[in-house]
Amino acid sequence: MSTELLLPAGNFEKLRSALRFGADAVYISGKRFGMRAAADNFTVPEIYESVEYAHTLGKKVYLTLNTMPHWQEYEDIEKYLLEIRESGLDALIVADVGVLDLAKKLAPNIAIHISTQAGAVSHADCVHWYNMGASRVVLARELTLEEIKNIRARIPSELELECFVHGSMCVSYSGRCLLSNHFIGRDGNRGFCAQPCRWEYKLYEIEEVNRPGVRFPVEQDSLGTFVMSSKDMCMIEHIPALMESGISSFKIEGRMKSAYYTAVCANTYKMAMNAYLDSPKNWRFNPLWLKELESVNHREYCTGFYFDPPENDAKTVTTPGYLLEKAYLATVESYDARSKRATLVQKNKMLDNSFAELLTPGEVGRRFFAEDMRDMEGKSIESSPHPGMKFTIKAPFPFKAGDIVRTS
């Protein structure tokens, strides 16, 4: 089995973007019972539509059902499983043993994947889930690469392992966190995390003996401290080690991220993986791959716990907030080879006579000068100010339908 590249899809646009730019599979959520309740997510009819679309491309769709539901939610979960069991979904991603039992009973035709929320960190964990009917285990992020390899050597060969290789990390063990629920009553274990670990905090040493009530701030910098805000994981420089580890599926985090994020991440990791498959011994890291990943919305990058266990490596950010991505200007609708013009659909305002980049599957961004912008009646325009408007530009080289135009 070749290594799978698995991308997040928070809505149909992101699903389409991920699959076009190289994902072998996507993971999605319904309107309930997934760990990213704030994403757009999919209605039941949309789940059916998405599976049909992916399968026409030879790709797979997995549905997250990985919250920790309370007793009163089980009746709704039963109804939901009955609604989606004929959808053709390739797998359900579950974390709760009760949900697993229900899924096996009500949707026996859909494979079971064990979510990272279950916190599997040993071969014994994995064998247990396998004996309960799982075909894949998504390992906890807290494992090193050597630990993953040791697990692979001690579990049934047909049991697949899935590991995160890119995206946001959590300060709590495998995402099992109570902070959000404690502070504002939004249960992170049921899909409603408000990410309080990303908030700005100020730490104080309180001197109650000599100067009662006087607080001495203990600050990381002038903005405060972000001791709970983790860096993002990025393993693009270590593809050979990952490919040789026995991991079945490389998972990228980010159902809350943009369609541009899914396209860039899918495209970049697929290029690196294909380069390894083409010639493992001659694989060389291309710095342009990292430049691509730096163009998306992200925090500072690190390699997670792959090479250092949690107790040995600092993973908290030194710069608060996100490093913002390049602007997604437009999607290519069509290209006319005779007139050498491309028709674009606006995503963000684009200016005539300005530099931009074209992103196409299997290639890094290609810089070009966007000129001779016209509306669909052929009149010259200085910009594309209206959401979703169509316009054309002179294309210096062939564009493909579905390509992305972004800021340079």
C-alpha cells in the first residue's frame, strides 16, 4: 500500500481544493459530533454528495465522529448513523468506545478509524482497538518517530497507522483539554474548543508578606507570555524518515483553515512524497517546499515530538498570533489558448498591472505579471473589487481550470 496523504475539509470548496491539489483522502465532519464544530461542516445530503464526488476521482472520504458524547446525545448519534450508513463513506473516525460499538452495529459496512483523541501511544493500545474492529489507529501526537516505528513492528500488518505531519498542535495530551469548558463553558471534547491556550496571559508573582496585594509581573516579552500556545508542526524536511517508518497515512490538520491552505499543503507534501517515490536514494529537500508552506496561515514551525519527546523540547511560540498567508486572489475558470487569456473568479481584490503567482498541482508558485484586466464584456478594469466577479487577464503562459492566483 502506498502512503496516503490525508487533508482536512471544512466544507465542499476545501474538499474540492484538497483533492485537486494532491490529497488521496479527506476527513470531514457532519453538523454535529465532530471536534471542529465551528467549521462549516456538512449536512447529511452534502456528505452523500461529497463521497460521490471523491469516489469519481478515486479518492476517499472519512467522517469524524470523535467527540466524547454525554448520555443524552446517544439517541441523536444513533439516528445520525442510520442517516449516513448508506453514504459510501470509507471510514468513521471515532474516539469513544460507546460510539464505536454503535457504529459497528448500525453502520457495519463502514470501516472504523480510531481518533487521536483516544490517545493511543503503544502497541497494546493499537492491538486492543484492532481486536475491537478498527482498521486504523490515529496515533497520539506525543510520540517520537522511534516510538512509532516500534509500534509498527509490534502490531498486525493489516492494521494501519495514521500520524499528523503538519498543522496546529495542542498543549493538552492528544487534545483532551478542559480549559475551554472551565473558562467559558464550551466543551473542547465535544467540538466547541475556544482555544484558550492561544490567549495572552500575564503571570504574576504575588508578594503577600512584605507588600500585600502588590503583583510583580513575570513576562516573556512586552506583550505578555504565551506559555500554553504551541507551535505548528511541519515535517516537510523529513519525508524520507516518515515514508520509511511504516506510517500508512500522513495527516494534515486544519479543518478551520482556508481552501488556499488545503491546496498549498496538499500540493507541497504530495510533491515531496512523489519526489521520494521517484528516487528514494536521490531525494533532496527543496527549500521552495518550505517557502510554499510558509505562505499559508500558520504559527512558528517545529517538528512536533518526532525527534524529541515532550519533556525535552520547547514547543511554545515566541511570536504571538499567526504568520499570515498570502492573499488568495482568484481561481482560474478557463484558459483560451487562441487569445492567451484566462478567465478568473475573484476571491480577493486583484489589481491590474501587478505581480501575482499561479499555483498549479505538482508545481511551486510561478510568478507572473497580471495585465490587461477586463470585465466579461471586454471593458478594461483597474481591479476586481466584487466578491465572486468574473474577469479576464492576459496570461503569459497556459493556465489550467482550478489553478489558484495569489499575491506574489
